[in-house]
Amino acid sequence: MYAQMASINWMFVEGLFLHSRLTSNVFHSRAPFPLYYTIGWGVYGVVSCTHIDTHAMKGGT
């Protein structure tokens, strides 16, 4: 589950990066890579751990 969600989210992060590259020529700003890493790995790690904990508490296999 984590791998599926993380790969889909990385497509979103790649879109954010592409957007920042296109708009950085206009606004001269740097891409916030720590934010991208947090979105790409951390958010869905928390979602997956929550799902696993909830599933374990219900006694599912």
C-alpha cells in the first residue's frame, strides 16, 4: 500500500517541481526540496502507518 501511494504522490511532487522550475524563471525563487521530500515520503508514511495500526487493532489479517 505504501509503495502504491508513494509512487502516485511522487508524480504529484514531480508536477510541483516542474511548476516551480517554470515559474522560477519569472519569480526567481528556489525549489523547496525539503517540502517536496516531506510530501513525497512523509505524508504517505503517516497514512500507511495509521492504516496498519487501525487494521491491527481490528484484528484483521
